Amino acid sequence: MNSKIVVFICVVGVASASVLAPVPVAARVADVLPQYSYGYDVQDSLTGDYKGHQEQRNGDLVTGSYAVVDPDGTRRIVDYTADPLNGFNAVVRREPLVVAAAKVIAPAPFVAPAPVVAPAPVVAPAYARAPLFAPGPAPLLAPRLPYYL
């Protein structure tokens, strides 16, 4: 029985090896002067998410910048460049956010608050209360029987 299984596995292996021929990999030509440019900008006043990014590449020189609003209320702007000679260089600067002036509303006239009156003290009732636990009847003790050895 084991020999039949071994023969079957060998036949399947030979059949699959003869059907699939190796496919030569085409030589990939590298782009000598890669170029691209992209960017995005998010302005979401509902969640307070304000950020943006833009980048350009011309050959080996990459330049770009991104901006994001930090939790402390400042806007962080990073300008960067990257090239094979100098590597990656970034300049970070922070700017305070400029809040647009809202519609000015005249303040309401001052109204003095009403005086606070203390509530009347609560007086305990004068009648006597029933005890929480009433004494029960005395326990019945069984007569003591003599002890014999």
C-alpha cells in the first residue's frame, strides 16, 4: 500500500514539473529621472482636524512641507529637502493659530442674584417610638440528666 502512495506522489510531481515551465523575468528598466508632485489639504471644522502636505520630486532632489495643528493650539509647519549629497534636512517652525473674530454680542445687563434663604430646621416628633426589637420569652432549658460511667 505504501509503495502505491509513493508512486502516486512521484507521478504527480513529474506531471506538475513538466507542465509549468519557468517564465523568464523581464529586465526592469529603472527610471533615470523620476518626477512627481502631489499634495493634500484637510480642513474639518467639526472635528478640528486641520492638516496638509505637499511634495515634489525632480530626479534625486525631493522638496516638500507639511503642516498640522498641535493640541496646544499652535500650527507646526515642517519644510524639508532630501538629496543624495546632504541627506534629509528639515526645518520646523511653530505659529500660533489666528482665531477669526466672532460676531460681537453686547453683554447682558447685570442683575443681582436673589438672596439665598436657609431652609427651616427639621424638628423631631415629640411622641415616643416603639423599640425595634421586643424581648422574647425566656428560653426553656431541659432538665439535666445524671451522667453515669
